[in-house]
Amino acid sequence: MAREAVGKGTFSQPSVLPGFGLTFGFTTFFLSAIVLIPLAALVSMAASSNWNAFVHTVLSERALASYRLSFGASAVAASINLVFGFILAWTLVRYDFPGRKFIDALIDLPFALPTAVSGIALTTVFAQTGFLGRYLALAGIKVAYTWIGVTIALTLIGMPFLVRTVQPALAEVQRDLEDAAEILGANRFYIFRRIILPTVLPAMLTGFALAFARGVGEYGSVIFIAGNLPFKTEITPVLIVIRLEEYDYHGAAALGCVMLSISFLGLWAINYLQHWGRRRSTATRR
Amino acid sequence: MSITLDQITKRYRGAPVVNDVSVDIGDGEFFVLLGPSGSGKSTLLRAIAGLTGVDHGRISLHGRDVTHVAARARGVGLVFQNYALFRHMTVADNIEFALRVRRMRASARRERRRELLRLVALEGMDNRLPVELSGGQQQRVAVARALAHKPEVLLLDEPFGALDAKIREELRRTIREVQRELGITTILVTHDQEEAFALADRIGIMNLGRLLELGRPEDLYARPATRFVATFLGAANLVLAQHTARGICIGGDPVMALGSTTAPGGRDHEVVAVMRPEDIEIAPSRDELRSSFLGLGTVEQLLFVGANERLRVRLNNAASAGHVVTSADSNASEALLEITRTQHDRRNYPVNAGQCVTLGVRRLHVLATPLSSFTACASSAPQAQAISEEPLLVQLATRMKTRVSTRVEPAMQQAATEAAAAPFAGVAVINTDPGAGQTVQWLLQHGAEAVLLLPHNAVSPVRVLIHWLDEPSRRATLAVSASMLRHVSAEAVYIGILADDGEAARPDGLRALLDARSEAQAVHGLEIRTELGYGDVAEELTRRLAEMPEQLLILGVSDISVLTERFAALLSRTASPLLVVWQPGDPPQQA
């Protein structure tokens, strides 16, 4: 009996998926074909232009303004989502109310909608004659065709990322832990800070990173509400499209490279932060 | 008193989960709340901790009313079944959590942590994470954490549930030692009777939200008051017996065993006798029996269990004794007695399956319950069968671990004039019909101790109304009510009814109300609410029964002529089950 069992163990697959060699092969292939090779082409294209032209394109006043808007608005939008996405997820996980399932389904809508559609919808609502824009205009706040409009569009686009990453992490926080902390004398804020937050923080950072990355690359929903005024409401992707329309492929590639590097640096920084945070709270030592 | 619970009631969607629980727990006492899952014991513990509010009643810790005090301010420690350790914190941080919250200095914290780790035998584990510890070690950390802020009360919610047998025993010993060393008042919740015996100074047994019995483990085992406790604590044979002037009779012969008391004068009573498996003796003949003779039996099954031998023996005269229930199979209608004997006894008198033996009983305990068995009565067999299958009756019988027999009695319809073929015993059950008043009267006259009037498809009650028409019937009604309430998950309400015009009778009425309440509490440990009604008794009761269907009325009478007069309408039309208890008025009946 024992020998048979051992024999079986040796020949059976440890996992339902085929072995490491095969899976790793697929991983490299897909990453290469879909991510690495196109990106390399982009970089090589940018590198094939002459250095002065490259620097000129990349550091032009107009380009710098567009970076500021693109990355700034993405960061602000992701931060807004960090707070409100958490509250949304909390509500959905912790409370049962009529229509909960419906709201839960609504969260994913920005994923499914063509971004141009959300752009048009937002512009309709926030234009100065729009449903909400009218009242905001009375208060002296102009949304459409300003950086505020860009931020709102990016917030909408990024919201599901936050909610969907935080939701499962929150659901995993056991009620018993909160009960235990309360009996030990902790008040609600303390429980939130010391028990709940450390548990969901990694998920929140991941969500933030995803929302931020999505915001940087967003094009469709922004072009309508932003108005695309150079130096003011022109995001980098729009600038790239403009360069393309001018048949300035090298310029477009150069701008693309800059976006790529900044995005990569940003994502890497967040990942590092997450790793560092986890190590600090010692949760990775297993 | 360290912990005082006063009439704690907690409802969930209208139904009481914890039902009028009152108990005092002394300083340094180790109290175990024992009950099957769903009995409300964990809810009660959470209520004491302050994690669950209560709907009614008061909780005091060391004389301080904490009913409305937040959990964090109650000064209790709680250990959860699943440990509930903070996984992102080290053992040290977990234990110091309560101290950090209280802003204790780091050096003082460290000192206290060392002390606690020594107490639970986990020295040097400070920097481990909970995931790096075994289940038993994690629970030790949880105990240390719960004790960090020096709580006055330690609460343990099935702390050994997730551990294997050996670790469980080790941890049990640790907890007992820690409890002794600190002298901390402790409540432990468990469904494991062995655990309760091993740890408890006192055990409280809960079922269906009620605290059924309370006492030292050995007392509860030797002298349980209810069927539930008798079978839940260890194994027990429950046998229907007759309490007569000659003693306790099982199947005709009086068993004059120790522990049987003299019958209360007048009628014979059907009672429930408890025999522990180790109290039954088997011998080749009556002469060789060293205890009182029980009857002859046939060995059906032999089982070896380590130090003891377990036998199942069919009692030959059980046909008349009726019913034997053991805790092992609570619904077996066959009269099989469970017996255990030592290897020493086995060597002296080895038996085989199929062998005929003489049975004796060393100790016999008679339960105080007035509800012994149910007899479904009707004038035709199919009707009687239908009654015996009524869901509410089946539920009651299952919970009481008792029998429902059927009886066809054609004389029932004519009532009053003809006599029954044989006297009734226990509770007779009939369907509601227009002549119910007369039938009830007739059944009571022919030996039934109470009659349950059961409308078709009656629902399980959430409220039991209690009323007695005259003082002589008070005692019996309260006893029956207490017994009934232990088996249904319902609240008890005594209805006192004053005549409209009786301004003068008012003080008397109120006194009766208070008397009823204190007697229920003192004699039966039963908490009842009291409500006052006015006007005609039958009308008032009819009105209250109409309020909602999930009610049961227990009505005590001593003069049964009223059943066919003032109460005929109520009895024949009731939509709720109705239990009529008869306590014959004294002098004329005695003769």
C-alpha cells in the first residue's frame, strides 16, 4: 500500500496545469509578443530620430504642460478613488440594503462602456449648460474644458479598479478581529487604523496603481470634456495623436517613450512602497 | 457576586434566542455554560461581553450595571473559538494590544507580556507571527492577550473547538491552572460535556435559549430535574413508571429502589424514571441480585469499550412499562436498556447475546416533570393516528424524548356517562371539536393528568400564556408550565384577570400576580412575565389568543364543571393549542 502510494505520488502532476517549463514558455512568449516587442519597437523608433529633435519634442513647453496634466490629473483622480472607492467597497461589503446587488453591478459599468461614450456623457452633464455644470457654473466652478473636467473623467474611469481590488480584501477582515479589538479596549478609529487598514492597505495600493496607470493612458473619455487647449487642457495622449496626424512619427514615439518611462517608474515606486510597507508590518515573513 | 444576569432575553426576528436567563456567578468561580449548538449559549456569552445587546434584563459585573456599557469599557477578556489573533502583528504586539490602547509605558508593557507568556507557557515566542504557531499555541496567545489588561472576568467561547484531542486536554489543563492562579471569574461555553465536567465548578445547561438547570457537575449528573439534562449529561435510560402508594412501579412490580420518595396522596401518577447505565445490575437469578429487582431481560447486544462492557438489554415486562429512551438513540420506541458494567463484573458473570438475565437497579431517580407521555385519543383509529402525527405534537414528543401512543376510545364521544376501558395516564391529546369541553372533562375524570387540545396543524408557540382559574390548581399549573416551557422556545406570560367592577379585588389580583411570579421563580427557576386583564375570564383569554396564532394557553382548573359551562366556547373554537391541567380540589376527592 505504502509503496504504491509513493509511486503514484512521483508520477502524478503536482498541479492541474502542465509543468513549469511549459507555463514559463507561454509566459515569456505572451509577454514578448504583446508587451515587450511592441514597446521595444516604440523605443527603437524614438531612438532612430536625431537626439536634438528628440530633446526638442520631449522638452517643449507644450509637451511639459501635457505631462503635468496627464500625470497630475491621474494622481489626483486615483487619490480621490482611494478614499471614495474604499468607502464604496466598505458599504458594499459591510451592509446589506435593498439594491445592493444592483449597485454592485453598476460599479463595473465604466469598464464596459466605450470610453468615448462616458466622455460624451460627462461633457453633457458638466458643460456649462449641462445638468450639473449649470449649478457649478453659478458657484463659479467651470468643469468642462478645464483640468477639473479631466480629473472627473479619470476618476470615473479608475473607480472600478479601486472598488474591485479593495472589496475582496475587506471581505476577508474577520468580524471577530474587530470584536476582539473592541473588547481589548480599542475605539472605532483605533480598530480602523490598527486592524482594518493594515489588512486592506496592500489591496488599496494595488488599486491605486491600477487606477493611476489607467488614467495616464486614458484618451477616449478625456478628449471630449477636456477641450484639448494646448498648454491648458491637452493631455499627452492627445498630443501624441496630434503628432501622428502631422505624420511626425518620431515625435509621437518620443512622447510615447517619455510616458512609458514615467509610468514604469511610478508603478515600480508603488510596488516598492507596497513591498516595503508589508515588510514593515512583517506580514511577509511566513 | 462577580457576574449577575437578571432575566436576560435576546430575540432574533421575534423569537427568543436567549430566554429569561438569570444566574449569579461567584468570585473566582469557573462556570461552564453547556448546551447543544443553537441553544443560545454563545449569544449569552456575547451579551455578557457587550458584543450583542439584550432586549430585556440586566447584566452586572462586580455589582456594576453594565447592561448599556460598551464592550471596551466592561473590563472583560474574551477568547474566541477561531483565536481571532491579529495576523499582521507578532505575538508580542498581539498580547500588548490592550496595553497599547491604554497607553501603558513600553517597559511596563514588556514586563506584563513576559509574565503572561510565562503563564501560558510560551516564553520566548515574542517575535513570532501567529501563522508560525500551531493551533494550540495560537489559542494560548489568545488567552494571554485576553488577560493582558487584567480583566475581572474571563469569557471563553468554545476555545478548544478547533483543536485535536491531545492538545485540547493540554490546553484545558493550562486554562484551569491559569484560572486558579489568577482567581479570575470565568465563563466557558461548550457543547462538550466531558470538557464541562473537567473544568467546571458549576455547570449551567442551556437548551432552546433557556437555562434549564444549574448546579455542581456531580449533582446534575445524579439528580437531573429534566429529561434533557438527564440524557445530555452522560448516558441515561428514561423509563415511564407509575408512582403509586407502594413506590415506583415499572411494569407492575414496585421497584423500591433508593431515591424513590412516597407518592403524593390520591391518584397514581405516571412519572419518568432515570437509570444510569452503570446503576443497572445483571444477575443469573433474582436471589443473586444485590440491588432491587427491576425485571427480566434478554441481552440483545454486547459491546466492549475499553475498561467497561456495554450491553443493550430488552426489558421483558416493558410492554406494560411502555417506553425506554436512552440518550444514544432518543427516538427508539423499542424498550432497550443500556447497561455498562466493569470488567470485574463481566468476569464474574459473563453473558452472551440472546441470553435471559435478571435485572436489578441500584439507584433510580424520578424526574419531577409532570409531563410524562402523550396519548393521542380519538373515537376512531385513523383519527387517533392523525392526531399522533400532528407536527407540533411530534415536535414536543421529540424534544421531551417521550412517547406518543394512540388510543381509540369510542366512549369519548358520548362522554361523561360511560367509563373508559382503562385509566389514562400522562397527557391526553385530542383535536379541537365542538364537544371538546365535555371530552376534556371526561378524560380528566378517567386518569389523564392534563389534556392537550390540538387544532389541526397548530404552529410551534413563541408565547405561552398561563392562567389558573382557582388557587388549588396553581401548583400543578406552574409545574406543567415549567415543564412545557423547557421544551418550547417561547416566552411565558402569566395572565391575571380582574373582574371589571372589582375595584376592591384589585389588590388581591395584583398580589396573586406577584405570587405567581415569585413561585414560578422560586420553585421552578422559571421567569415569567405577568400581564393584567379585565372582565370575563373566558372572553379575555379568547381575546388574547386571537392576537396571534403562535401561542399556547395553559389553563389550570380544579373544578372541572366549568369546562362544559363557561369555557365550552373557548375550548371548542380555539385556534391555538390549549393545555388543560387539572388539580382536583382537595377534600372531596381524597376519599
